Amino acid sequence: MGIISGLPGQVVLILLFVSALVYFTGRILARLHIEKFDKNQLDLGNLRLRFGRFFLEILCQTKVIKGRPLVGLMHALVMWGFVAFSFATFNHMAIGFTGFQTTGFEIDGWYGAFVAVWSFLVLVGMAYLSYRRFIIRPKALGKLSLTSGLVAFFISILMLTYLLDWWGLENRDLIWALNWWAHTFSLLALLVIVPNSKHLHLLLAPIAIFLKPELPSTMRPLDIENDDLGLVEFKQLPWLDILQVNGCVECGRCTDVCPAQASGQTLDPKFIILDMQHGLLSGGKIIAGTTEEVSAGKAWIDEKNLFQCTTCGACTHECPVGIEHVGRKILDLRRGLVSEGRINNDKVVKLFTTMEKAPHNPWGISQETRRKFVQKENFPIFDGNQEWLFWLGCGNGYDPHGQKVAVAMKDILNEAGVSWGVLENEICCGEPARRAGNEALFLTLSEQLTETFKGKGVKKIVSCCPHCTTMLDKDYRQIKDYSDLNITMLHHSQLINKLTAKLALSPEYSGTLTYHDPCYLARDRGVVSEPRQILRNCGYEVKEMTHCGSNTFCCGAGGAQLFIADDGNDEKGKDRINQIRFKEAEETGAGTIAVACPYCPIMLGDAAVRSGNQSVAILDLAEIVASRLKTNKKGGQ
Ligand code: SF4
Ligand code: SF4
């Protein structure tokens, strides 16, 4: 038997195994830029949530199965099969390392049969996944790749050789030895191929999911004192982002759910990640630039695509390997471009110029408009003695429909006997500025507001705007002075739901409506049941749209798109994001769309005008509740 067993075989095995292992480890450490690893940059808080995610998303494969049930199940069979196979692999290698003198552990009994069943299931999974990738070839998977074919081939050889051995090869004869080496070569080949392919996710996905930030789409605080003004060069990428970018499995799930893609725009979240990966692998310098710079090979990501993102978070929510596309990449790259003055988008520039001038709101409307509104509606002014600060924000302080919502909220707070007040003068919290990349402006506004909150002794804030709520409950908490104030921040749907017992509602009216989940409320904050409970309390049956709850579909306004979106979609013959969403709402047949954000009615109202169907009412939760208050003379809808 010579070279294939006994001492020569043992020596050859050790040489091959050590070489493959050294190569495997070296490639991974190089791809992960391990020299950048800094444990201080990792957030390991809330271990319960992290282990929970690990259990559900990795061990149970829930996310993989939920998005694409059949494909997900086949992938899960392969993954679970690997786990079942692990001891058999250890045993297989032990036979070779001990010079083929032992038969390894006894696995011919129940464990051998158990692994055989899993080997068969892995073959079934691989056959389906290969059929899909190489025969069906869904667009989302992109171009065919040689490494995918090789990985499928070697995994199949692993399973077949195990089954052959288990089925009853004569121990230690020539066929057994050839079969043993075929199994071993397949294992070693995978050690060489995996770190050079998307299959690296086998190793990186569990780590990325465990280390994923606790709150989705969180923007990283900048280290301005050390000239960190946003992401510009590859060398700035934090280690966690390098890990995430290298873990992309190229499944295209993020592309499938992206509203910008659905509306025919050029932004593709999968390629934001893959372009970063390829840039890193090629030793690229600048990450994002103009179309010309990208064509000339001077940058990897077209800035035009970055400014199309609505920050809806659908991509991050859907990604099965824990990649954060929005806060840590797209928005950080916007900040880098803005800090260097390298933006070629007139609307973004106009937004900043408008917001930099007093009164700072993104519409540039005089603060007198808000002051008159507050006086006319007799809103109490917050003086530090009330329990709640009712934060109007620009959407409910300046927009005409937003103002109606604020009045409805006033009625609700009064009916519930809550003590509250609004600021006499309010500036923008800086949300559109930060999302569009102007960190300097955001910091100026947030410092002013923090001082105001401190001076007034604000302890609890309620807002009808999910964007302001996220800002004041997540982004602002990165600022120590604000975080020290320990302010409780609630969206109005959360407060109204808490106040239900104190509200005299007249729910005898019954009817149906549909509810549009705002992305920042449902996906970012996880507030899904409260708005529905409120609507049921008002006597409504909620007819769900195809995309609802945390799988909601954006209205198109977020990420400052309300102010900077390109108007060119009509020419491309595709529906805009708001039109796609409005059609979904129309399909429910409901005559009313309930909303919970001041931006959504602006976007859906625009879509209603474009579609020529203005018979659908678009009402905020607060308006619906206020109309059900028994003391409200106007009564029901
Ligand atoms: S956040 Fe939304 S719009 Fe932006 S890339 Fe992701 S899915 Fe697309
Ligand atoms: S980023 Fe995530 S969802 Fe998108 S292609 Fe890569 S692995 Fe799939």
C-alpha cells in the first residue's frame, strides 16, 4: 500500500495537512487585516441578545429559511449536516495521523448511521443548490463562479466517500485506502478554496452575527479630535466592517428587498458590499467617488448610488450573515464625501445650505410659522414642571398635515390628563443633516438642543416622528452630555398605547383600514404591535399589505430622500418608491391608510396624486385616535 497508507502515507498526510492549514490560516488573517483587530472597538454588551441571535440565526437558520423557504431549508440541511459530520471528520483524520494503525473511534453504530443519513441530506441540499445556481441561475445570484462549482463538487465527494465507507468497504484494502484519500483530498481542497471564495462565510457569518451592533443601522461616533470625519479610505475601515464585507455570501437578498432597486435606481446594496470587498482585496485606496473616478479606477463605489439610499434598513434586516449596509457603510461614506467637499449633488448641497441658516429646518420655513401655530392652537410651553416634552420636530411643526397630527396629539394628551408642553422655539434635531452626511451640522444642532434640554430639565420626550425618535433615542445617546440626561424617549404610538386605559375611546365604529409601518419605527425600533393595538382599540380591522411589520416597504422619504431624491424616475418608466408602496396599499382595498410618521403622508399623498386616486384617506394614528375620543364633538370617521 506504500504511499497511500502506513508510514509514507502518514508523512504525506502530515505535510499536506500542515501546508493546507498554514495556507488557510494565513489567507484568512490577511483577508481580515488581523493587524487592525482592536477588542476595544467591539461592543459585547447584551450577551443574551447575542447568544439568542446566534442560536436562532446560525444554529436554527431561521433568517435563511424565512426569506426563501425552500432554498433556506436546503442550505440548512448542508449546514446541519456539517455539524453532524464534525466528529466523523475528526475520526477520519485521526486514522491517518496515527499511521493507519488504528480504526479510529468506533462509529459504525448509531452515530455512523446518523452521519450517513445526514450525508444523504447534504447531498440532497447540494444537488438542489447546484441546480438553482447553475441551471435556474436567478438574477440575484449574479455571475457563475468557478469556486462555487468546486465547493459543490468537493462537498459531494466528501459525502459520497463517507457513504461508501459506511456502506461496507473492506477495512484497509486498496479500495478503502483510495476512498480514504479521496475524502482527505476533498477536505484539504476545501481548506484552500474556502478562504478565497464567498464560502468564507462558513467561518465569518457566525462571528459577524454575534458581533453585530445591538441596534440596527447605528452610525459610528466619529473621533473628530483625531481627524476622523467619515469613511474615505479603505485603511480607515474598522475591523468589524472588514469582517462583515468579507463574509458576504452574494445571495442577493439585500438587492431583492431594496426599494431603490425596485424603483429602477442604480443603488444595489449587494454591490456596495462586494465593491468594498474587491477594493480591499486589490489594495484600493479611496472607497467612493464620482462616476468618472470609478470608471478611471480611482474609486470603487459611485457616490450617486450612496445618495439614493433611503436608509430603510431592509438590506441589513434581510442579510443572513449579519452585514450592516447602512449606518456603518453607506452613511459613513456619505460623511466622508461631505467632509472632503467631494459631493456632486446639487440637492444635497441645497439641503445643507438651507439647514445651516436659521431657522435650520430642512424646508427653510420661517420659525414664525411654527410660533404662530403653537400660539393659535394654545399649546402649553414646556417650563420644566410638566412630565412630558412634546417634541414637534420639523415634520409636525411646519408641514400642514403634520400640524393637524400635532393638534390631534394635543387632544389625546389632554384627554389622558398628561402634563405636557412644547418648546417655544425648536430647532431641527439634525436628522436630515446627519443622514445626508453633514456631521458638523448635526453636531452643532445636537449641542444646542442638548443645552436646551439640560436648561429646561427635560426628562421625558414624546414625538410623532420616528426619525426624530430614533435621533433622540439612539444617535444623541452617543453624545455624553445628552446621554447623562437619561431622557426617556417614546414615539407617540408607544405613549398612546400606554395611555389607552385613560382615553375614553368610542370604538363602536367598525371599519377596515391598512397600516403603513414606517421603517424607522418597525425595523429600527421594533414597534409593530402597538400601532395595530391602537387601531383595534379604535374599532378598526387592519388589512395588512404584502410588506408589513418589520418587513415593511419604504415610502421613499428616509435618509433625507424627502429633500434630495432625484426626480428622474418617470423617464425610466418605473414606479417611484412611494408609488410602489401606494399600489400595495390600494391592493388591500382599504379606503384609509393609517400612518405614524409625518414624512409618510407627504410621500403617499404624492403617489395618490400621481396615480389619480385621491379617494384614499391618509391619516396618522393620532388623528384616528383623536376622532374616537368621546369628548371630541366631531365623533367618528
Ligand atoms: S437601506 Fe434600504 S434603500 Fe438603502 S440600500 Fe438598504 S434596502 Fe436599499
Ligand atoms: S450583503 Fe448580505 S444579503 Fe446582500 S448579498 Fe451579501 S450576504 Fe446576501
